[in-house]
Amino acid sequence: YKDHEMEIGYPTDVRHVAHVGWDGSSMSTPSWVSTRERPFSSAAKS
């Protein structure tokens, strides 16, 4: 049994297709950001 040397390099044949969750049609904040509950909001009010 002989260990083979592994050559790690840059990936080949890679294309950037799209950003996940971004359609590019508007510059507004995504809906999930405005509906997300902020964990420290109640602590800041007291």
C-alpha cells in the first residue's frame, strides 16, 4: 500500500450563477430582515 500525493489546487469549470436569496430587482432590505425578532430589543428598553 502506497500513499498517493494529493494535489489540491483551484477549482476548475466554476461559474458564478446567482447570489442566493437576491433577485437584484430592488435595493430594499430583504423581507426576512425586517420580520426577524431582535433578541436584545427588550433588554435595551429596560
